[in-house]
Amino acid sequence: MPISGNTIRLYAEFFDFDGTKVVPENIVVRFYNRNRERIGEDISVVPVEEQIYYDLVTENPEIRFYEFYGEVNGQPVVERAMLEIQWMRGR
């Protein structure tokens, strides 16, 4: 689990119906709290050499989930994951 104040890299991979890796258009990353309510605005993401990622500074302890959203052939695609930010590592 990431420690508050660190920078972490969030990745996403998208696939078409045939299982082929694709790079969507209009990619954004979104953050949600524990109640699945959005935190902040959409953040545009530009793929780098077909890799989709976003570097997040883990300063907001309310963030519990993140979502990469994009469009493939005009259809929405999402990749979601849980994120738990700790203030310190416990025993």
C-alpha cells in the first residue's frame, strides 16, 4: 500500500473483444472516495509509446478508487482499481 506523500504510478491496459491490446481515445483518470463519489475533475491522460499511466502524489487520504476511462470505436471502456493510502507502514 502506498504511503501518504509518495508518488505512485497508476497503469491501465485496455483490450478489444478479441483480446488484442488497444489504446483508447479521450483517456481520462478519475478518483472516487469510499462511497464511490467522484473527487475532483477528470484528468486527461496522453499515452506514452502506447502505455497508459498517471503519476499520482498520494496526498489525499479520501481517495479509495481510481478509474481510467476511454473510448474504443466510440464505445466507453473503463479500468478500475482500489487504492488504499496509509500514513505509515504498520506492524
